[in-house]
Amino acid sequence: MPKEPLCIVGTGKVAQALIKNLKDHYLIHISSPSEDRAKELAEKYAINYIPYRGPLPCHRVIIVRRDSDIEKTSEELIRFAPFTSHIHMSGMLSSQVLKSEKKCSMHPIMSITPDTSFKGVLFAVEGNIDICTDIIETLGGKYFEIETEKKALYHTALVFISNFTALNTLMGLALLREVGKLPPEIIESVRNLAYRSIDNVLKHGKDGLTGPAARGDLETIDIESSLLEGFLRELYILQSDVIYKLHSGGGDNSEKDDSSKI
Ligand SMILES: NC(=O)c1ccc[n+]([C@@H]2O[C@H](COP(=O)([O-])OP(=O)(O)OC[C@H]3O[C@@H](n4cnc5c(N)ncnc54)[C@H](OP(=O)(O)O)[C@@H]3O)[C@@H](O)[C@H]2O)c1
């Protein structure tokens, strides 16, 4: 049976990972306003190149450009190929930014490089999900549906889990370097400590939080915060305060409302 044509617009990390994982299953066409890069990738992966401003030989297009370019790209594509269905992979934007009649967003919960395999990766999907779920299945991924209006909230949750956890680790490492010369094993110890702390919270919720604020050890918090300056001090105090309130059930009503979510 001939392969179904599938158009990919974009030339970055996700575009390349998709090409590698899908080219045995679909007849992939690549396009981008950055023509030279698209032609280069077409040659590298032995797929077809199609000019950006022109008709598309596909019913479905996956737009994997920068988030800020997705809406404009969908608008431009629809002018030359009005009957195509559009899909994007942004975490924050919903399918509503797309201009096609049928539209879907499919966001993989994963950090992606050109070598990423999507096997076992979980995708959040919303919109006309029937236009993207078979692609996820072909990639070997899994999916769950979210409401279009909840897309930005979904991404905010991931920012807390991914970015802020990573930022705290980065700041902790910077402080450890001030302690003195560190052995190479420190990286593995930090990794274990971070993984174990996350695992405790995944298993036990807020009761899995440990450390001075969870114990109500206010003297330790005073001493440690006095060693810090600037945003490090602010973040230490703010996060300790939140953990303390979660454990003591304290705070005014608005804070109680927030902590009741956790
Ligand atoms: N990477 C991830 O971990 C990840 C995870 C989940 C979702 N996403 C989503 O996937 C979409 C694409 O993200 P991405 O990570 O593929 O972005 P990216 O690698 O930064 O590529 C985005 C665009 O930047 C341009 N570009 C990339 N590398 C370039 C280079 N070496 N020289 C010149 N231009 C270059 C290309 O422009 P043209 O568009 O003009 O070709 C490309 O399409 C976004 O919606 C993002 O939110 C990414």
C-alpha cells in the first residue's frame, strides 16, 4: 500500500526527530520559509522538499516552528492549501491558534533533540484529536486528552515540575561550589538526592516534603537565609514559607485556598 503523504513545516529539533521516527511510515514532505535549511534536511534524510508558498501534497501538516511563528505559519499555509488540517506540538498554545478547519495540538512530555525516540512518550492532545492520535501511535507514544481552555494551565504545571525543579538544582550546585572543592561523585549524589526528593512527593504528596521548613525548624531557616543575598535569599525564604504553611496549615484565607490545591 502506498504511504500516506505527511507534511512537516519547520527545520528544528522536533522536525528532525519527527522525520527520523516517521519516514518509514509516511511519505514525508518538508517545507519552511528557511528554504536552504529545509532543502538541506530533505537531502540529509532522503525525503521530499516542497516550497513554502505553494500547494501542499498532504491532507495533514505538522507545524513545528517556534511557538511565536505557529499562528502566522498556519495562516500562510491555508492561503495556498485551504483544505489541509493543521497540527502543532507547542506545550502552551492550544489548537485555537491554527487556522485550518480541523486542528489539533499534540504535546509530548519530553525534552526533544533530533535523536529523540518517542517510544513510550506521553502526549497531551486537544482539539480534533482524530487527526493526530494515529501519528502518536505510529511514533510508539501514548496520549491523553485535555480541554482546549486548560492548555495554558497544563503547561504552567509542567513549568513548575520541569523548569523550577531544574532551576533549584542549578542554584544548589552554585552554592555547593562555594563550599569548596567537590569530588566528581558529587554529581551522582545530587542526582540521587533530587530524584529521591521528587519520588517522595510523587508517593506521599506534601507529606513527602522534607527539610527545615517541613520540620518547622525556624532557627535553621533564619541562619541559612542570612547567608544568602538577592534572589537566592528571596527564593529560599518564599519556598520555605510555602513549605512551612503547607505543613502547619497556617496563613490567611487566600493562602489556605492555594495550599488546599496541594
Ligand atoms: N524541543 C523540545 O524539547 C520540545 C518539546 C515539546 C514541544 N516542543 C515544541 O515543538 C516546536 C518546535 O520546537 P523545536 O525544539 O524544534 O525548536 P527549534 O529547534 O528551536 O526550531 C524552531 C525553528 O528555529 C529555526 N532553527 C532551528 N535551528 C536552527 C539553526 N541551526 N539555524 C537557523 N534556524 C534554526 C527553524 O526555523 P524555521 O521554522 O524557519 O525552519 C526551526 O523551525 C515548538 O512549538 C516547541 O514548543 C519542543
